[in-house]
Amino acid sequence: MPTPVAHALAGIAVYLASRQDHARWPRQEDWVLFGSTVFAACAADLDFGIRFLAGHNYHHYFTHSLGFATIFCLAAYFFARWAKRPLPKRDAWMLGVAYLTHIVLDMFSKDTVAPFGVELLWPVSDAFTISPVLFFDDIWRGTLTELFGLHNWLAVAREVAIVGPVVGLLWWRRRKQVAH
Ligand SMILES: [Zn+2]
């Protein structure tokens, strides 16, 4: 699956694509929303933590599903309302879409640990789904040498090469917007 680099870039892309206003950068940029969107794009991988609590690997299980993305989106809405954010629905949509990008990116990534892919339709189905075409490489994390080895650096470079241009284009568009 992709590293947090690809997921964070996808979160930035969602943020840039969603902002339509002419706020002056960086003072009037909504940094809380920016941070929350990037967090939402990476959040599904917090399931790594369940292993320490439950003693069983749940990575790519229910947190990587459309069902959980819906729960996340609803939770974001109620949290935004509680925090008295001016546009709670817009915030929730942005965070929900950012969460979804994580699932999509993982589906298009090489997976070497069974079951392959993500539990996309949880809780309706326990089946795992993976795209037949894979754009992202897997990440080796057996040992520290592997973790910081060439294979993983090349995998990250590939992520930046794929998601980076999308962010670049949206950034360019936003700069033009703000300039007007
Ligand atoms: Zn993931």
C-alpha cells in the first residue's frame, strides 16, 4: 500500500480542489481544515494501532471500507457542528472524500500480505477488493534496513510522481484564484 506521503498528497489535493473562495494565502487559508483533510486522508491506517490493542492484524480491514468512510463523514459533521464551524456540511464532505481517497489509493497498490486489497463493502460483505491494475508499489517493513532501503525510496518516488502532479495542478489553479 502507499506510504503516508501519497495519502497526505491526496488529502492536500482534496483540500485544494474544494476551496473555491479567494482567501488571501496564507493568512486567510483555513489551516484547521487543511490539517483535518490531510489527517482524514491518512486516518484509515490508524488500524495499525489495533494490532497492539487486540493482538491481531486488522490492517486493511473495516477501516478501509465505504461503510467506515460513511461513519467517519458523519462523525466529522457532528464534530464540525460541535466545534461551531461555519460550514459543517462542507467540512464533512471534504473529510469524507479525503478518507475515500485513502481506500482508492490502497486498492491500486501492490499487496503482498493476504487477504489482498481492502474490505471495501464492510459491513455488507467481508470480501477483499483490489484493482487488477496496480499503480503503487508495496512497502517493505520486515527490518529497519528494509524499511529505509532503496525499494521503499523508489516506491515513495513513484507515489510523488503519480499524485504530485495532481497537487501541483490544483495548487496552480488555487494560486490563480487567490490572485484575482
Ligand atoms: Zn491504508
